[in-house]
Amino acid sequence: MTQPIGDETFFEERGFGKLIGFGMKPGLIVVDMIKGFTDPSMPMGSDLTEQIRNVNKLLKTLHQMELPVFFTTIAYDDDSLADSGIWYQKMEGLKTLKTGTDAVNVDERLDFRYGDGLIVKKYASAFFGTDLIARLNANHIDTVIIVGCTTCGCVRATAVDALQLGYRPIVVEDAVGDRSVASHEQSLFDLRQKYADVLNTDEVVTAVSTKYTLDSLKK
């Protein structure tokens, strides 16, 4: 009796999962590492301590290389959440993400510095309804390193949009997190096969540190 092949082999045999690689200049997108998502006591939160540690490693490298860093947050100004469209009808926890509350602030454990961008979004993708494209283009960024949360939601949406817009997405598997281990793992599998390169923190740090120099990035 023939044994069924595993998913990895199945996709590899059909040409999925090819590497895109790094381009001329990378930037880092830190997706929604805000209190509303990093505090396990919040309705939308989970424990992302390990991910925060790895994001800080990447921040250190990007800051040292003087490469652009963009943080995102989700914040709603309208008391009725009209600026979330109908999304809040699907996820009641969005009601906790009100402008001016601590829930929408970047987690203070992260090295969020003056000069790092802060993009306020209303939906999943960091690109949808924001000026992220203009910021990336102004900085001549062609490669986006994506970290944050959640893997199955805003991280995945951002990576898919990045690819569709012509950027090279690099998702850092140990610097993204989710409320569900199953959703996290399946999303990373899907991203790796179809939408992004999926690397770990050390691989990204090594790649950025060896491929680029301050002089080459300023040309």
C-alpha cells in the first residue's frame, strides 16, 4: 500500500515554496505589538514574551544599520466603531482598541525609538488605508521584514499585500505570534509555500548584517 506523501513534499514537487530573497534595501514592519495584543488579560491578547525578545534583536540590527522601522497599531476614534466598518461585528474585542487608551500603545518592552514610524490602521493589513507604500517608496525599500501579531491575521494580510504590491516579504517565524498554535503553524506553512520567505531571527540578522553595509545602503 502506497503511503501518502507529506504536505511539504507535495508542495515542493509542484514548485511551491521557492525563495524570493532579499532585495536592494530592507525595512522592518512591526505589526500590532500593542498592549491590546501582548497583554494576555486583554480580550485580544496573548503571551508574546518570546516574540518580543526576538523583535528586539531585529530592532537592534535594523537600528544599527540605520534601516527604516515601522510600527503599526490599530486604533478607533469613533465611539460606535464606525471607522472599523463591519469588522467589529466579527470580533467584539476590537471595541477595546480605542484611540487614547493604553491598549493601542506599543508594548514598552520593545525598543520603539524616536524616528521609527508609527502607522495607525483600521483593518488587518498594514497597507490597507495607510500611507505605508509612500513611506516605503520614499525610503527606497524593496524588501519588508515582517514581525508581530497575529500570524494568521494582520501578519498574514500584510505579507500577502506586500507581495501583491511588488515588495519582497520576509516573515520571521519566531518573531510572530498568535493566540492559536494551530493557526500560527498553518499560517506559516501557507506563507512559506505561496507568499513570503519564512526565516528565523538569527537567519535574518545574519542576512542583513552580511549583505548590507552602511555605505552601500546610502548609495
